[in-house]
Amino acid sequence: MSQPRPPKPAKLVISMFMSDRQAAAPVVSDLCAALGPVDMISQWMRFGHTNYYAAEMGEPLHRRMVVFKELIEQQSLAEIKHFTNRVERRFADGGRRRVNIDPGYLLPERFVLATGKNYSHRIFIGQGIYADLTLIYRSGGFHPLEWTYPDYREDRMRNYLCAARRKYLDDLQRGSRI
């Protein structure tokens, strides 16, 4: 019989993309005010696998990943998604988003994103939010699944998340707490 145990704390990772890179600094400032200091921030990555967001946000779109120092409880992901939705609305212009913010978390074995959209492979986690198992870690790296978004399939993204995973494992070994 399995014995219920508290889950490990997770490393908070937020993806944001926008056409106006200048919008990143104030967005990150708002995120840090609520979620704590940044541990790692990626270089800009081209976001170009879909034009779904072009009419709303403009083109070209650029992505930046932000990893936070403080570990989070896994069950806080739904609340964090609602917070990032409020930040998106705060930076909107005329009802159009200027930034898309997707929170997620890293564990040694997986990377999970939060979404408000249900689908067959997404698990409801409360407050109208679903967890999307985006990547799994095995054989020394993150691997996509059949539903993984194209941007998260790219080597550059998966390598960045592996670096964040190494930082997370180091944090756990040093006893970092939530």
C-alpha cells in the first residue's frame, strides 16, 4: 500500500513572451515583488512556431524564461497562474495583451506548465487551472511528449531547463526551503 507523503517543493519557472522586449523589465519587477528574487533568466529566444498571438501582440514575438530562487509548494501553481493572469491584464493596452505569462514548475523528473485550457492530457488542479505535463526528464535530459509545444521541444529550451534543474537540485541539497 502506498503511503501518502508531502510532495517535494518545486522550482518556479515562468515563461513570458512579447513583441516589445522593453516590456520585460517592468513585468519581471512585478513578478519579483510577489514571487521573490530571480535565480536565473534566459537570453531572448525567438518565438515563432505559430502566428496565433500575432494579431493580439504583434510580431515578431520573443520569449524569456525566468527561474525564481524560492521554492514553491506544487499546489500553489493554480494561484500563481491567476496572479500571472492579473499581471498580463495590468500590462494590456486597449484590451490587448502585450505579454503572455505562463508559470510552471520543475521537479527532478518533470516540467509542468499551468493553463486555463482543458485537454485530454491535462489534469485539473483547482481554481479553473490545469497542469500540463510538458517535458519528462530521463537519460540525462528533458524529453518532449506528443503534445509538447514546439518551443519546448527545441534544444535551446530543453538545455536551459536542464540548467535550471541542476540549480534546483543544488538548492535541494543545500536545504533551501519554501
